[in-house]
Amino acid sequence: MQVCRLGLIVLHPVESLIGAQLTAAGPQGEQRLIVNRTIHPQSIVNGVPGAMTEPFSQLTDRAS
């Protein structure tokens, strides 16, 4: 089996995340995002599934 990435998937209740302002911190630095109510399909770039963020080791809520 070939995989382009392997990771942990954590499912949270959607309603508690809508509108959340998050900061993902990883090797590339910090990336800020807001969880929208509208969910879009995962992007495919050159045949490879894309992600919402770069790889990260810490995810925090900016309101905290």
C-alpha cells in the first residue's frame, strides 16, 4: 500500500467549531484559519489530495 501521508484524524462536533479562529503552528511557522459553516470538497492538486493546513504540531483557538 502506498500513502502520501499518514496522520491522526480527530472528529469534533461541527457546531462547536463553526466560526472558530484557529492557529496551526508547525515547522513552516503559524497559519491562521477560520472554520466556516460551508464545507468545500477536498482539493486535488496534480492527483494528490490537498489539506486545509500545512502540517502542524499544535492547534490553538485564538479566542483563548
